[in-house]
Amino acid sequence: MQQNDLPRKRSWIKRATALLTLSLAVLPMTACGSSGSVTDESRAADQSEPTPLAAVAAAVKTDDSNREELLNYGLEGEAAQLAQALRRFDQNSLPQLSADGSKNIIYSPASLFIDLAMLTEGAQGETRTQLLTLLYGETENASSLAQEMTGLLQSLNLDDEATGLTLRSAQSAWVDQAVTVKQSFADLAAQRYQTAFYNYTSQSAAHQALAQWIEEHTLKLITADSVGADLPSPDSLMTLVNALYFKGAWTTPFDGTQNVDGTFTAADGSQSEAVFMNRQAVDSAASVTGLYQMADLTLAGGYRLRLTLPAENVSLTQVLNSDEYWSDLAVTDTATAADEASDETQSWQRYNINWSVPKIDLSGELDLTDILPALGATLAVQPGQADFSGLLETAGNGDLVVGDIKQLARLKMNEDGVEAAAATLIGIRATSLPVDQPELDMVLDRPFLAELQTPAGIPLFSCVIALPAV
């Protein structure tokens, strides 16, 4: 890297406008590339395109020796503690997004969590302490949970031929050639996160290559032309990228011939037309309380989309402020919970569920800037007090600060399964035979909640569906 440009960059750091962290989460239908190479179009546009310095880790093909371990990651040991930390992070962060049902919120807590975990590796002092507490809670083993991120990311890199389930998690770092990444951070990022580093000299070339990388690793759910021309920021010295990919089909697909046109009523009483998919799930577990009814649509490999419909005249805010809701979300074995119900006061029971679910294709953008101070990481956003001196050789205590956090996302749900993607940008400145069970109608024709979970309950996507659009 060219050290003779450091004085110019050093002045940018002093203005605290130095780092942009970008994170992605996705659930589409084909495999993503593994090399992070720049396209021919990018090369033609600018001969100073970023130079790849490392390769993204390849996915693990599951077999009889590792299948259960990978698919059930997060159920035991420190992995279970990390899964609990992710659920807590979801519980703390989603209500910060004004999730009152007045607007769609397509949010990936897992994407943001991974992004912040990488960022935390470059934080020092009290800034690091606050970020560790935000991510892992008030625990003495926060550092060991941070080390467990390697296991989490491995569980998100697999091909399960038995079910057709595919997951990917790829990390990369885009570095302005004028600065030097601290070797300790580079080593940790490579070892713990399998991060590939890229070097660039031109912001325009970096933008083209980064936008193409985003499109490639989200399998075009987020297209290159939707990535702002100002990314990476001209003032950025580093851009960290996490791409999370998921492919999963319903265990029982919806029959398209059973689709019907219907009406969806928004929180403000306005109505719109939607296409509803319909089927019955017999002898299935559901939680029915005075506030909501909750049940799962199951996906390949034990994954699930847990859907929550508020009771009539109950707002989404009331549901999200309920401890019972978050406790129910954390139940990983709903069948056992229903079977062990002692009486009707136990929320999980068995029903024959009559599903009516709108087809969805939603996109949106969230401003997540206020999440860090709202969740206690106040120093990270305070110029002159944030300490990210572990990132760059030229950065000292107080030189770098988190400026903004944004997330672009898309969610699709149809007869075959679920597909989704999210791009998070953190700007740092310098369901047998019918069983005799009661019936439960899950007619999602008003605002509802949807959470995509791993078998261990790790929240990949946590969404508010205020108005479906196809």
C-alpha cells in the first residue's frame, strides 16, 4: 500500500470520516460465487479495479458425519449461548424500528449482528466493552462467545443435498490502497470470519466492483444498479462486507390452484387486493394468547418461518412489547411444547391450522443509525470518544466514529418457499391423516409479524408485514 498518501488520509481520519461497514443477508434460490472476482465489465470500465487478496471460504457439503451438527447449530454449549444472544439482539433492536404496523419492515438482525461483531474486533477500550455487551449481553464470557462466531459462520456455509437447503456466508474487506490495515485485525478477520481483502485506488472502480459483488452474492435480489454511486464513500478507508445467503423450500408447498384473490386491511383501515395461498396443516402446534396467535410454516432442514397474527384490536406494538411474544419466539420444539401442555392455560396447543397467506414481494430501506446508542453502545457514535484504533494503522483513539447505519432488504414468499436479501451499511466516519384437533384460522389479511429462524431459533430475518405487494 502507498504510504506516501497517508498524510492526506490522516486528515480525513481527524475529521472522523473513515470507515464504511456493509453487511448482507439473503435467502434466494441459487448458489453464490466463491471468489469475489471483478467482472469483465468492471475491468473495462477502470483498469485500477480492486485486487483480490484472498478467497471467500467454500461451503461445506453435509454428509452423515456432520449433517445434524451443522443443521442444529445453536442448540448446545456456547453455540446455544450465542443463539440466545442473537435472539436478545433481535428483541432489543426490532422495537427500535417503529414497528407499529404502519409500514413494512424487512430487517435482518443476523446480518447486522455479524457486521457489528466484525466491527467490534477493531474496537478498543470502553467502546469495545459497550459493543460486546450490546452483542453478547452482560456476561463474563463475551470474548469466548465472540470466538464462537467461527462456528456460527460455518453453520451458515453448507449444502444439504438431502433437503436441497443451501446457506452461504461470505465476508470481504475493501481497503483504500493509501492506508494500511492493522495486521492483528487482518489476521483475526481472516481466521475468525474467513474475510477476503481487496485493494483499490479509485472510488469509481471500487463502487463498480463492490456493487457487482453485492449483486453476485445476493443472486441479483439486490442489483448492482440499486447500490448507491456514493458507496463506498469517497471518504472511506475500508468497507467491510458480509453476504448471507439462504435457499429453502416449504416442506409442504402450497398448491397454486388453491390461490384466491382477497383483501388485505392495513393498520389505518385502508384495503388492498392480494393473492392468498391456502392449505391446511393438521395436528400442528400453535400458540394462542389474548394478544396473538403464532404458528410455523416449516422449511427444508428444520428451518421455519414463524408467523404471528395479532388478535383483533391488538397492535403490533403491543405484541412486540410483550415478554410472552419473545418467549414464544424462542421455543425451538413447538411440538413438544404443545404435547406437554398441562391445560388450556399453556399457550402452545395442537390445532388443524387453516392457512391463508398472502404472496409477498417487498423491498425497503431502513435507517438503523439510532440502534447503537439506544442499545447502550453510546461511545461508538461519539466523535472524539469512539475508539476504533484496532482497525487501521493510522487511526488512534477518538479518530474514527460510527456515522450511519442503513439496511436495504427484499423479501419474497410464494408457493415454493421464501427468498430474501438484506444489505446493511454501517458508516464509520475518519408442516398425515387428519387428527381430531380444534381448528385455528391463520388468515393473514391484516398486519402480521414474520421471523425466519434456524432450527436453533437464530433470527435470520425479523419482519413486519404491513401491506403485501406482489
